[in-house]
Amino acid sequence: MTPPRFTADAMLARLARWLRVLGHDTRLDPQLPDDALVRLADQEQRILLTRDRLLLRELRPRQALEIVHDAPLQQLAQVVAALQLPAPAELFTRCTVCNTLLSPPLSREERDGLLPPDVRDLPGPARSCPGCGRVYWPGSHARRMREALARALPGWLP
Ligand SMILES: [Zn+2]
């Protein structure tokens, strides 16, 4: 089964970033008007995530989920439960900023060239984004995000 792909409305930017952390292809185009957003979701066979009940009723996207929570991690837990998403084998495989799949783990030489000196030797893979150049490494920020996920979705992550 191919994993579901998403389009998030402008109010759900932080939810979109969390879905990317889990590896899901999630578009975020806050400049698009509602009708264009729905058209894009339908064309690309994405599930539209929205807080806008009126949009759902009037524009009738083919696949959509009305998000009912305010807090991004509660929103994420709603999506995981509603679609019964399986936990990913690995977090941080997609750029949270631009939605591009990250590189394979960086080599020793690449780490030395791209990472700040104090994090070069941290255990775990570091990756870069071919889309925007951002570099991801297994530091305290990633650890705090994993902990927040574990609290929001108890027992779900491996
Ligand atoms: Zn990127």
C-alpha cells in the first residue's frame, strides 16, 4: 500500500511539518485560494487536511479530513488514528521545510564538511535536503521532537 499523501490548509502549517517528520509527502501552499487548494488535492490524489468545515461542504474535495483540534500534536494524533497510519521505521527522512525527501545518510567526509563541529560525531544518521540544502542531524532538537511524538502517541513509535 502506498502511504497517503496530504495537502494541508494554511492554518495547519505545524501539522504539515509533523507529517513530514513522519515521512509523509505533505504539501503546504498557504497562498492558494480554497478552490485551487481543493483542485490540487484532487488532481494529485492527496488527502486535504483542513479546519474549514465550510470549505468541505461547499467545495467537496474527494478525499479530506476535517481537523478538529487546535494543538498540532493533537491534530497529528487525530490524523494517525483516523487513517490508521503505521509508525515509520525512521523519523526525519523528509525535509520539514520544503517537503523533499532527504539524502541517504551523509558520509564521514560530508559530515565533516556540512555539520557544526560539536555535532559531527553524534551517533545516528545525518542527512541533507537536495531541495533547500538544509542539513539534519540527530541532536537534541531531534530528540525533543521524538519525545513530544512519544507523548502525543503513546506506544505508537517503535
Ligand atoms: Zn528542504
